[in-house]
Amino acid sequence: MTPLISTDERDELLKNLVIPPRPSVLDKLIGLRNDPDVTLQKLDDIISADPALCVAMLKAANTPILGRGRSIVSVHQAISLLGIKNVISLVSGLLLRTRLSGDTPPALEQFWDNAMQIAAISSSLCDKIVHVPDDCQSFALFHSCGMAIMLLRYPSYVRTLRLIEMASDERVGLIEQELHGTRHDVVGYLVARAWNMPENFARAILMQNDDDVMDTSPNATLDHDGRMMVAVTRAARHVWQTLIPGKEDAGWSVRKDEVLNYLGMSDVEFEDCVDAIHQELAISA
């Protein structure tokens, strides 16, 4: 497939944005995903050899939904409880967080904590949906990674985040473009391509807020897995966005029908899931 961003546009953006290089540990993880003889110990060895990744993994594993109230104190324990496939997907997304660490603004740390909650919620939703792609949880962590890059590049982007939180999905990119000259979905697409993530994964990041992202026609830009990753993550964002009583999700009313239809869930089924996840998070808070 031809990249959706031209070389000239990519080069112009990369002049102003610093995208971390693809970590070698990602290749090892992808190799394990395709290894029929993968063992818990092999995965443990790879993660434990990267101290920053090890810390991020333990923090993620102890989130309320993933940890289920248990205190997870080692990578070995995390893999045992979460499962090898889930951990590989989770760690693939956590790698970007570890490569954007160091002297970072407090808003970036809060951003990653929010992203981790959304990824954990997406994992919970996946348990209730038939035939979801393995990359759903990784996508939930990666889908807004362009925001992390923009938080580092533009000090005023903290204010932009507050503006787009109140905007409908299709308005988000317009606000970012007007204020910063680019959009987080474009930046995220470039990160995914630079890290050699699957093309449908990268395209899903780029198209996640497009009106026709759920297009199922023969000429659709996204395949089924790409659409499913977008749908699961958008539903998870809604669950997270409405976690505080009275807080609204500005874009949900427009996206709800197409997202739930694609997930094969009725309004009642989804609202039951939302209530259950909200209660679980409230109990563990």
C-alpha cells in the first residue's frame, strides 16, 4: 500500500518534531509473537533487560482493571497473570512511553496514565467482543501517541488538550491544525511508520477521527482489523471520558451508532459494560 502522507509532508513535519528511533527490543518482541515455542521465561528475560520498560510494565500491570486488585511485584508475575500474548501487545505500546521519558512536563506523565487506563479498558471490552485483533490493546496505547510528541514540542499544547476534550471528533484535527500546523493523528501515523508497525495499524491511527473510518466498502482504506482497533479504542475512550459522574464525551453521540454496530453490541449491552467498568474502577480507586 502507498503511504497516506507524502514524502515532502513527512520531511517538513520531521524538521520540527523529534520521533524516537525504533527500539531493538520491539523486534525481539515481535519475533516472540510469531514463535510457536515462546515461553514465559523468554519474554521475562527481554523485558527485564530493559529497566525503563520493566518499570512501565509493572506500573501498567498494577492498574485496577488489569491487576484486578492484586499487587504485582515482578515482571514474571505480571506475565503469569496477564498471559504472554497480552503482555507482548501491552509492552509494544509501553515502549513509546519509556522512550519519551526523562525531563518531561507533568502533563505528559498524566497523559500516559490516562492512555494506560484507556488501554486497560479496551482490554476489558475485548473480553466481551468476538474476534478482536491481537493489537487492540497496543493500538489503544499508541492511538494518541502523536499527542505525547506534541506535548514535548509545543508548550501551549496543554491548553490545546483542554480545547479538544470539549470538541467533537471531526473538530479535533482542525483545532490542532489551526494552533500548531499539524494534527496528532498525522504525527502518530509517522511514529507508527518510523517504528515499522503494520501498515493497517498506522493507517488506523491516521484515520481514527475521519468521518468514513468505519467504511466497509470494497475500496475502504482500512481493513477489518484496522476498523475494529479504532472501534474498540473509541468505545474505551468513552468509558474513560465518562468515568467522572456528569462528565460528557463531546463526540460520542455522533460516533456511537457506527462504533457499537461494528462491535456487535446493543446500546443496553454497552451501557451494562460501561456501568460495570465504572464500578470496578470506583471500587479500586
